[in-house]
Amino acid sequence: MELSVECQKRPEGSKPKALRRSGQIPGNLYGHKGTESIALSIDAKVVERLLKKASVNNTLIDLKVTDAPWQGKTLLREVQTHPAKGTPYHLSFFAVAGHGPTDVEIPLHFVGDAIGVKQNGGILDPVITQLQVRCDPQNIPDYIEVDVSQMDIGDNLHISEIALPSGVTALDEGTRMVVSVLPPQKSTDTGTESEATA
């Protein structure tokens, strides 16, 4: 998925609180010129729409700084939110063009009905729901499918057993567990027994 966002350079001397009161969200762009950064100002409504579709370290964003001028591919690296209101407080973007492969987090989609769940009443237990990978910015997958259809009770699936898209490399250890199938939970009557003896 790729999105487009327009923003402006943040006026020198401007206060973040004043920006937010005027309907703007402060941000920063890193990585476009080594360690140099650009202070940004983004319309709050644009940010709201962006965050409905984008996720941190996953979505490629075509960022256009209209008065810098600068335009290029970026990743949303960090979203700070107001501790009480939960509203966006500050955004950080990282320019990926010219940096080669980049590290991102990709959601895992578990597909298929596990044998141990469908036939034997077991419980599918995802251990991780996102995977850290390295890939070209142009080839960031929206998600990675994990087929659990052949898993029975007691089976475990590890990172090394996931079929990754071409050009995508997992950064976590291949032996790390992704998902398992647990035995059915046995209902206990200890609660009623303790009440009876009380």
C-alpha cells in the first residue's frame, strides 16, 4: 500500500502547542540528507485520514513538502499521541529512497482452518502477529500469509517455515515460534467446590 501526503515546513520559532490549536500537527522528516531533518507542519485532518490507512514501519508514503521543496518515498517511523486525549501529537517520517533495503514490520494473516482446531477442538494460539523483515521499499507487502491448515494439536510453526514473498528477509531468528495449536481447555468445577466448602 502506498499513500500520498502534502505538508509544509514548520515556521521557524513556531510553538507545537500553537500549531495544534490552529489545526496543524508537528512532524519531522529524517534520512533525506544524512542526519539533517526537516521540521514539518501537517493539517490535522490529513493526519487523521493518513492514520486510518497507514501503520508505523509498514506503509510507504509519498511525502511532498510543498515549500522545501522536497518529495519522495517515506515510512512513518513514529506516531506520538496525547497521553489523555489519544489524539496525534507528533509524526516522524523516514526517507527511504537511496537507502537500499529497509527494515519494516509486516502484519501476519493466519489463513486456513487448522486440523487441530476444526477436527479436534484445539485452540489456535498466535505467539506473534507481526514480523520484522528487510526488503526493498518498493516491495513492502501489506501482509504476510501464514497457512495453518495442516496444523494439529501440539504442532508449532516457526519463522523459518513461513513462505516469505520474493526479496523479503525475516530479521528474527528462524527458530522463533509464530503460532501453535493448544489442546482443548478442560472445564473445571473447582470454583463450585470451593464455594460449597466455604
